[in-house]
Amino acid sequence: MTRTHAVSLRPGLELDFTRAPLTVAWEITRACPLRCLHCRADAQHRRDPAELTTEEGLDLVGQAAAMGVQVFVVTGGDPLARPDCFDFLAAASGHGMHAGFSPASPPSQARDARAGRRRGTGTVHLSLDGARAEIHDGFRGVKGAFERTLRLLEVTAGLDVRLHVGTTVSRRTRADLEAMVPLLEGLVDLWSLFFLVPTGRGQVADLLSPEEHEEVMVWAATADLPFPVRTIAGPTYRRILAQRGLPVMPGVNDGKGFCFVSHRGEVCPSGFLQLPVGNVRDAPLADWYRDSPLFVALRDPERLGGKCGRCDYRALCGGSRARAWALTGDPLAADPTCAYEPPG
Ligand code: SF4
């Protein structure tokens, strides 16, 4: 049975996640100069000759716009490894979508952030994984990355662009989260807390326990931070907000309001749930997103297993499908890192 998940993000904008995701993230390349410990992409130094071409990429951008996608994110690897990355951002913006740009942190980034803005970039996503160089550089695998990122944050904050900072929440970064707040205050429009998914180079040993996940999310919900917070691979945050009567955004999750396209054109529910359902070289993106059995199942809270399947928050939260898959092999299993016990 086809279910409707119409949600309203702002007055007048109704989205039906069975028809189109809110966001498409396209990993335009896996090439990257960094060696981040948590990298979902297991990024490589060289570009893959099988990457989508410029023409195929521009077609993908057009398809996303035609479906009704609101946000198109150009990510990697390091998207700057492709000389045409700003063409995709300009095309996304030209089609009326909000264009997100998610570069890694090479030294030339300040110049590139400016160039991105000139080409229609709406949001720049940067990563900061600690309040100290030893933590961030250790995580990124490159000495000096911390200082360069702080400089780039300042530069980007001075541009006419939204600035999102992403931080991976894991055993390595948890203790630094509070100390990061003053570093980000006055600069960022949004802080994205990425709850580690043990895929790619992410390690199970770095995962927080369910109680620690809960603790971090409760802190983020109640600490009165000077900027908004969202969670990635942490939908349980919505349950925590709802339990406290705080405003909650619509329930975007892997394959439900979100779709990922790999550098080779494979369509996946997210960058962390890399179960390709098909390739944009073989059929339109809309067909894969709307009709693939995996995507259809992921959008249906009644298909969830274990405690997520009987949870009173299953429609709002639904658990991290990527983490369920990474830890159990079943993308519909209960999220093993949620501390909540549904009643009954
Ligand atoms: S049990 Fe599952 S659906 Fe319920 S709050 Fe936890 S992760 Fe979310």
C-alpha cells in the first residue's frame, strides 16, 4: 500500500516524501586529500574513471529539480577534486533548489568558498571534529587541519551564505562537544551532530552506548545553545524533543525525504545506508526513489522491526536505519543505539 507522508516545512510548502525527497546528496567524487577516521566513503586519493560525467551530473541535477527536490547537496570525497563542481552548484541554484556545498578542508578552501558563493551556493557545510587540534587533526588524519578549518569558518561566516558545521559524535569527540560551542558561536547558522555509523572507515569501537547517545541528545536539546542543532543518523533526537514539548522538524530519515547518489550514479537511501537500489545511468532518479522496494519499506513505519516497530514514536523517529543496518545487517531492524523502551 502506498502511504502519504505529506509534511509542511514552512507555510505553503507541502512535501510528499513518497514522491520526492527533501534533499538529494550527490557524492560527485570519492577523491579526497584527507584520510578521516570516520569517512563513510572510504575516500581515495585518485578520481574514479567511472564517476558520472559532467553531462550526466547536470542531467541528474535537472532530474532532482523536476521531481520537486528542495535541497541539492554536492558532496564527496572532496568535491573540489572535480573542476566542474561549481557548475553543478550553479545548475542546482539555477533550477531553483537550495545548493549545498560540502567540501573537505584543503588549504585553498577560503578561495573556493568565495568562488562557490559566486556560483550560487546557498549553504557551505564544513566539518569540525573537536575543540582541540589534537582531536580534530587526529580524526582528519592531517596535521594543521584544525587551524585551517577555524580560519575557513571565519572566512565563510563573512560570506552571504549559510554556514553549517558538522561534527561526528563518537567516543573520540564526545568529551569535546561542550568546548566546541564557544568556537562556533557567532559563526554558524546550524550545528549538525553526525552520530557515528560504523560503515566505511567508521569503527564499532568508536560508537557511543545507547545511554551515551541519549545523554548527548538530551544535552543538545536542553543546553540552550546559541545556534540551532540538528542530528544526522540520530532521529531519536526528534523523540527527545517531542517528549519535552519542543518543536520538531518533519521526520526525514534514510530513504524518507533523503536520497544519496554515489559518484558512480548508484542510488542509495543515504550516504551511511549504502544499499544501492539502482543506477541513474539505467533509469531516472525518480523511479528509483519512488518505487524501489527498499525505499518504499523505509518510508513505512509499520515495516520496522523490534522495538522501533511497536514504538509510539515510530512515525516521527523511526530510528537510524543506517545504524540498524550497519550493526545488524537489516535496515528495518530496531535501532540498537536507542535507549528508549516503548511502553507495552
Ligand atoms: S525505539 Fe526506535 S522509533 Fe522509538 S524512539 Fe527509539 S529509535 Fe526511535
